[in-house]
Amino acid sequence: MANIVENVKRVRDAISEAAVKSGRSPADITLVAAAKTKTADMIKQAIAAGVDAVGENRVQELLEKQAQGAYLGAPLHFIGHIQSNKVRQIVGICDLIESVSSQSLLELIGKKAVSLGIVQNVLIEVNIGREPQKSGVLPEQTDEILEIASRTEGIKVSGLMAVPPIEGENDKDCNYFDAMFHLYVDMSRKKYDNVSMDFLSVGMSDSYAQAIQFGSNMVRIGTAIFGER
């Protein structure tokens, strides 16, 4: 348990430093523990150590660990690629679905939420690097999908999410973070029903400090908390 506790503290310290450098409070940054392949016990340790939320990438894994009580005490986010036939299994279970990447997914989520009598919180995933192998709307399509979301019953959009390319070059990484922040600010100026730009979810274990300095207020950290897979 000590390693996870120490790792969460180390990440929190780095978040605090990055937040201060960007003129914000550390309390403004949401730390999501990315728990893909991690055990229920490891997740419980991370929650006890003070992470703000837990993120899962795979529906089946999420359901198995939920049955083991893995997420008690923390909000649950879905952060992976969503298959249409799995939507019904995560709506109403996840506090936030971060990876909504198309109009069809929006509509499926909304329909399921309405059937449950709830409003599902989501983020719109943006393919900021325009990578053909990745899901997400293109930056210039963000306005259009937010307009669609504003008319979709059962949905509340709470911000944007992105998985930028891994370039290994600081300048290129920063360009993606900067582009996402400017898109986020631009969308924040527009007024849509059912849409509020509360969260910009960008930054993972190898890039979260930089992402925060460029405006991210939600980071998804796996390896830096749990160690290598």
C-alpha cells in the first residue's frame, strides 16, 4: 500500500506545482486514477490515498471491479473507447463518461439516460492530433456536436477531453495542449442548453504537469500512481 500512497502524494505535489505556475489553486485540478488492468484492492488503496475519481477503459473490467466494491468512495469515470453495444452498461453507473466521440454515441447515451429517468454527464472527446486511428470529433466539428448535445435529452456536457499524440518532443506536446485550451475557451464563450465547460480533461502520466500549465483541470493518471502494467 505504501507505494500507491507515496505515488499519489508525488503526483499531488507535481499537480500543485504545475497549478501554481499556471496561476491556479491545486484544488482546481481533478486527479483521476486511470485503473485499466488494476485490481480492486489497488483501486481502493488509491481512493484511500486521496484521488478524486477513478477512470476505467473497458466496460467488462469496470463491471467486474464494481461488483467487488472497487469504486466505493470516489466518482467513477469511463475514459476509454465506447462501443455502441456497451453504452447501456455504463449509463447511470458512471458519474462521468469522458470519451463521447460522435453524434451517434450522444444519442444512444441520451436515449438510455431518459429510459432511466436520469441526466448523464459527459465530456466530448476531441481528436486534437487528427489521428485516423483514434476516435473523437475534429476540432472544427466541436461546435456542431455541442449544438446537437444541447438538443439531446438526457445529456449534460460538462467539458472536453483529448488524448493528444505522444510526440516525445516538448514543443509539439505543448502545441496540442495549447490548441485544446484555446478550443475549450472558445467553446466556453458560447451558450448552449445542457452544456457547461467545467472540465478540460487532458494530460496523462507522462504529460500531466505540462497539460496543467496549459490549462487542463482534469488529468488521468495510471502509471505514475499504480506503476507499470
